[in-house]
Amino acid sequence: MIRPDSLRRMRHLPYWIGALAFSAMAVFFLWAEHRAHLLGALPWLLLLACPLLHLGMHGGQSHRGHESRQSANDDYREERPS
């Protein structure tokens, strides 16, 4: 027996298939017409990614980890015989 909620989903299925087909065609034609522009911008996008990745690696320049490293170095110096 078919449940009512599955009938409701099946009724909307053609709309989703149509939207997916339209989106696929739009992406194809945009790629075909603008490929040179997109690939020409690729080196600039890589250069733009460098500083953004640098900021991400530093955690937003908050320098939170320096205090813990400094205290670890002090502990090492205290334990080491002079």
C-alpha cells in the first residue's frame, strides 16, 4: 500500500527533475561560453587564496598558542641541570 506522504513526494518529483535538467543545461552553457574567462582568472584566484590560507593557518592572528609554548620552554629550562 502506498502511503500519502510518498504520493506527495512523487507528485513533486517531475518539478525537481525539471529543475535539475535546467540547472545542468545552464551550467553547461555558462561553462561553454565563459571558459576562457574562468580559466584566465584561475592564477589570480590562486594568488588570492595564499593570504587567505595564511590567515586561516594563524587562526585569525590571535597568537593564542605563544603563551603555552613559552611556559613549556620555561619548564624545560627549569628541569635541565645547569
